[in-house]
Amino acid sequence: MNELNPKQVKIDDAFWSPKLRVNAVNSIFHQWEMLEASGCIDNFRIAAGEKQGFRVGWFFADSDATKWLDAAARIERNHHDAELCRLMDGFIDLLARAQMPDGYLFTYNQIHFPGQRWVNLQVEHELYCHGHLIEAGVSHFEATGQEKMLMIARKAADLIVHDFEDGGPKSTPGHEEIEIALLQLFMVTGHEPYRQTARHFLEVRGKIPFFGISLIKQFSSNARREKLIAKRLTDYKSTHPDLAVGKIPAMNEAKRPPFSLLRFYLSGLSGKYFQQHRPIREQKVPVGHSVRFGYLETAEAMLLRGEKGEKLLQTMEIAWERMVTRRMDVTGGLGAQPDSEGFGRDYELDPEVAYNETCAAIASLYWNWQLACLTGKARYSDLFEWQLYNAVSVGVGLEGKNYFYNNPTLCRDGITRQPWYSIPCCPSNIARTYADLGKYVITYEGQDLFIHQYIGCEAGLAEWNGLRVEIKSELPVNGRVVIKVNMPRPQAITVKLRSPSWVSQFSMNVDGNPLSADPMSSSELEPTATGCDPRKAEFVSIPLLGEGNHTLEIQMKMPIRVLRPHPKVKALRGKVAISRGPVVFCLENIDNARTDIFNDVVDAKTLEYEYLNGLLGGTGCVAGRTIGGNPVLFIPYALRGNRGASAMTTWVRING
């Protein structure tokens, strides 16, 4: 399929436009302030020889800064801001000064271990950091047309192409990402070695002999290096008592099940944690670290765009189905195990233990988008929507300055959003995803125009016979969507409208003529673990002929749905989740002081949807009563935690 450049799409949506403005006005500047306060930006100044100090943060901290630049560039593309440009320009100049002449830029080694490179690739995120540097270069070039950051990215990529040209399986990264970056750089430059290197990283993956032994050696090497750094820091502090770095909170607390740490170690030694246990065409089960898995699958799908690879595509679709039916939370969250931040076994979905890292849901968005473009199947666009409204959006607070890292679907003690984390990968990941939202609405192929997401916008397709599309959407409050298609010259096209998995009735009025489409039958589908099932979505074909304006009015019935988990999910027996449209709801005890949200039984007959203007900036809720007569109020899961720490549950007891 042909994607639109986000510059071609102007979002104008009652639900999403305010979020995008918060992202551009609040979030991106707050994130820069936190990067400065944590010492992350100073690491580059030290590497450039412009400041005395001690490098701080994780070995992968560089990626937090370059991913910020990636997000900032994507925001600038559609929301010009002089101050943001000033920050970007200053940081790009700093990167150029910190980068070594041959293109290497990894402050952990440059400062602590000069002369050492590519030492512990499974552990230390060296290629991962270069990947985010390259992605920032691509985004900045696409946003501004300037080549200064692109040249920094190309120098890094050229070094990687050279250094890994004859690399074997041991040269693959432990945290996938560089593959995505190289494929993006190839699409911008057309330089074939970038694609070939990405293909090489993918093809030799899962072939390291005696992986566990190799991993132990790398962990031991990393531990020695970290111990040496700790000693140097102690010595440095003794002579520099004024050394001060802002205190950054750790990640959100997570409840750990028995043997969680042991399972993490076993997953690592087997290679599953890193998706190194098998070659990519044999990886039919989602395992290991959920973010890594999502980035690997995204890169595989990107590689197949424009190429033939039926076996690899079949493997990915099998893995996707296994994930959706047995290893995905009701919100679309991924990662049942906290220590590994990764997948559990089939139907192992304890809501209180579930890790569901925000970045894992974002990685799944990227994968689903590539699969949607690769196959034209509505199920992938449908899961994209579900995860966007729930598992992704929960990661950022209403003001855009407080975040969640992990996202359980039941929390007895409450979790507090934090302005930053010791591992702050999620904030900038959300920022760049929101900034690219226009990219995910419309595609075209041949004579087909696909509407993947019902998000209000205007889009011009100058390269496709000058066609223009305008979408007005009332989602997620109401199911009414109006799509206007202007065809400036006589032509015949087919508009593909996604009938979502969550509708009870999908009806249309096309240029005054009523049409209807029955939702897809699910009788032959294997029940999913938590009741949500994007496989029920399908594209409805609407032929349009002639020139001028055409109006397609869609009305989707959005009843309150009771999502029932699979009997094999032991932790959820006797519980259900509540949803309406693409939104999953939850109970917070701040709204339900008279109700035991974990044990009281909700009366299903009393549940009604209502929009509350005075709650959380205005939001749709589900109100009802328990069988004992106490009121209950469900808010969107994505809005939880915006009023301080609060006990919360997505899973409730219900009669009927």
C-alpha cells in the first residue's frame, strides 16, 4: 500500500486534536527539561570535550535523547515552533561535535571505555542507540528538508554497514531497533547497503551457538565494566563533592509472582528473552521482552514491503494470532511478566501482575501498521485502534507531563504517575507516535482507498489523481463518521471502510443511498483470552464512480459490551471487563467510595453510558449500581491515575 506523508494529513478531531496540542506544547518541552535535569544531555557535552563531569545514567541513555529529537522533528513537521527548532538545532550541533570522525556515537564507551566498540551486543544496547540516532536523522530530514542531522545518521549507518558486513550471528543486537532504522534510512536515501545490513541482522538472528554461554560471558563483562564505573564514580565524587544530578524516580512498582526472577534468567539463557532462540521464520510464538519482540516483528514486516516472503509473513501472522488469542491483555497491553517485561505462557494474564509496558503497546502499533499495509486486512488496523485508545494512551497524563511505565489492569494500592523515570523510554515514544498520528488514517493501492482509522482530518492525495478526503468523526463518544471524497476528474475508485470488531451494527449512507453491512461472524474463531477480538473487523467496499464530491455517512452502534475472559485464564475467573466502542473502562476507588471495587457485584441491567463534562476534562463514562444499590462509575482506562494514586480495576464481578 501507499502511505501518506503526515504532512499531507491535517488532524482536526474533537478527541485527538487536544491531545496532539498537549504533546506539542507541553510534553516535548517537559521531556527536554527532564533530559537536562537527569544529566543525559551533559553526557554528549562531556563526550564532545566541552564539559567536565562524569557520565551518568544507563548505558542506553543516549537513546532517550535521540528519541526525543525524533519526536521533536515529527512534531515540528505539522506544528512549527521557533523554540523547539532552537532546541533541536542546538542538540544536532552537539551531536555532530560528540560524534567521532568515523560516525561512532555511543557516550557510554566514548567516555568510560574509549577505544572499545561492539563489546557486549546482547546486553549494552550499542546498536539500539545508533538506531534511534538514525531514526532521528530520518525524521528531521523529512520534517525540515535539512540534511545536517541526516548526515550524522548516515555517518553512523555507514560505519555499521562497514563494521558488520561480514558479521555472524553473534553480531546481532540484543535489543532490536537498528533494523527499523536502517530500513527507514534506505527508504529515504535509496542506498541499498542499508537495507542489506538490516536484512543481514534479521536473517542471522537466532543462530548463535551455545547462546546461554555467550550471554553469561557478556553479562560478566558488563558487570565488570559497571563495577569499574562505580569505583570511578566514587573516586570522582571524592574530588568533586559538588557533583549533582537530579534525582530521578525508578519505574512504577510492579507486583511480582513467584519464581518471576528465575523465569527471567531462564528466558535469557535460552535466548527467548532476546528472540534469539530460533531463526525468524521459526518464531511462531511471541516470547521474551515484549518491546524487543514488537520491534523485531516490525522490521520483518518492513523488509517484506515490496518483496516476496510468504513464509516469513505466514510466521508473523501465526505469531500475531497467538498473541491476540492467548497472550494479550484486554487493553491490548503486552507483557505478563514484570522481571522480563515480557510475555508469559498462554492464558497467563494475571491483571495485578501484568506489566504491559507502554513501549510494548507502541511497538505493537508499529507492527500492526506494517501488517495492515502489507496484507490489507482490517484486523491489524483494528488492533492498532484498540491499543492506541487504551494500552498506549494510558501512558501519558492529561497535562502531558506525567507518565506510566508499566500498566497493570488491577492495582490494589494505587500507582502514581511520575514526571520522569530512571529508564525514560516511554515518554518520547508516546510523543513521536502521537506526532505521526496522521500517517495511520489513510492508504491507497491501485484503485482502492483504505480508511484505517476514524480520526477527523483533511488529506490531499495530489499523487493519486488529486483526490481529497475529509473525515469528521465523533468517536469515541458517538459512532457517527462522515467522510467526504472529492474526485477532481472522472475516475472509479473503491473506498474500503473498516467495520470495527466492536460494532453491533455498521450502516452507511452513500450519496443519499442507504447501505448496511453485517458484522463479521465470529462463530469459527477461537475465543480470545480476554474477550476483545480484532479478528472480527473487516473492510467494507464502497464503489465510487465519476467526479466531484461524494459523501459517505457511517453510523456504528456502540453498545456497552461485557468482555468475558477465556475459562483458561485462571486469574480472571468470575470477572468481566466493560467496554464501549474502542474504549476499555475501569473503576477507580476515588469515584466509588461506597463500593468495594474488587468484590461487589455490578448489576448489568443498570449500566448506562453518559458524558460528564466536569470529569477529567470531560469524558464518556459508564455509570450503574451494584446489586446492593451502591453507585459505580467506570472511567476510560486510559484516564486512570490522573488524580493521584488510586486503587483501580478493569475486571469486575457482574450479575448476568
